Amino acid sequence: MLRTCAALLLIVAVGGCATVHQEDLDAWVGHPVSDLDKHPILLTFSVVRTTAADGTEIRDYVNGRNVAQCSGGGTVFAGQVSMATYGSFANCMQGFAACHAVFYIKNGVIDHVSAIGTGGMRCYTNETIRPGFSGSANVR
């Protein structure tokens, strides 16, 4: 019984740490878009690219299962998609547990980043998601 309580407390304590830290997202502001292309964790995620009416490039890096069910046969991952197609993808993803790291890019520079959970997923960040990270990591 004591072991069960200790294990439960550890799970609750660790779970409490798994959250989005704004400083991890803000660390990307001002970095060139090329830093996204070289980040070892982001390279493992599916990415959907679109461009807003004002010319802002939007990249949605998706960490989740069943992403392909919303991908139109994978077409959303092949280059740029229209805002309408991106909207359909985002709407479909509401039914699947995933975390979306959405980067807004202006003139080749990251303007801001948002972390959006869908389908009940809670996003988390830590130092491994920051620009310049080059080590090994496990992604949940």
C-alpha cells in the first residue's frame, strides 16, 4: 500500500511539471526560420505550412498520433497549403490528441510561437524544445 501511494505521488508530482513554459516558446522569437529546419525534435514531427493574408508564414509542427487521418492522404505535409486547407486540417485535428507548436514567421524570422493542445492533449515544453538544442531526448 505504501509503495502504491509513493508511486501515485511521484506520478502526480511529475505530471504537475508537464506544462507549457512561456519562456521556452519565447526563446524562439527573433531566430531565423532555418533554426526550425535543423532542430532535432521538430524534425521528428509532421509539419503543415501555410501563409496568412498578410504574408506571415505559419508552420504547425504536430506531435500526436493519427495525424494522417486529417492529412488528405499526406498532401498537407507536402509544401504549402491554402488557409482553407489548413483550416480543414485544424478542424479535423480537434478530434485527435495532439500538441501543435505553431510558429509565425515574418521575413524569415520567427515572430511568435503558440502551443495548442487538441483532442484533450495537454502540451508541455522544456529546454529541449528551445533553439540551439542538439542533444538526445525522448518525446512523449
